[in-house]
Amino acid sequence: MDWTTIMLTASLLLNAFLLNIIAEQAKDVRALRRKQIQNDPLLQDDALVATLKEKIDTDGIIPAIKYLRETYNMTLVEAKQLVDWVNEKE
């Protein structure tokens, strides 16, 4: 084996190792986000949950997401997850 082949093989192994680390960290981040959503104080606010249920029933899911984004300064992902959670809870 020449030097180029050895370096290429080492590089591929290192890349595979690093991609595995990144995938594991992404999985951990997703788990932490799910846990954060479950422990979010907004979810324990019965008035907000009731308002969201009413908005979902009367206006639909998209206006409910827009309401959360405008009122509570949430990101699109956070608002959608909260609306989905309330919608599934019904």
C-alpha cells in the first residue's frame, strides 16, 4: 500500500467516526427538546391550552400557530409542536 491509500483510508475512518458522533448528538438534542416541551411552563397554563383548543377548533391549525408566534414570540417549530401537542391531547 502506498502512502496516499493509507491517508485516504484513515480520512474515511475519521469521517465515519465524526459522522457517528454528530448523529448521536443530534439524537440527544431531539430528546432534550421533547423533554423541554413536556416540561414547558406554557403547557401547564390551562388558559393558554383552552385558548389554543378554541383557536384550533374555530380557525384551524395554521392561525393557531400564527397566534402563538405573534403573542408569545415562539419560533415556527416551537409553535407547531405546541399546537400539535394540544391538538393530540383533545
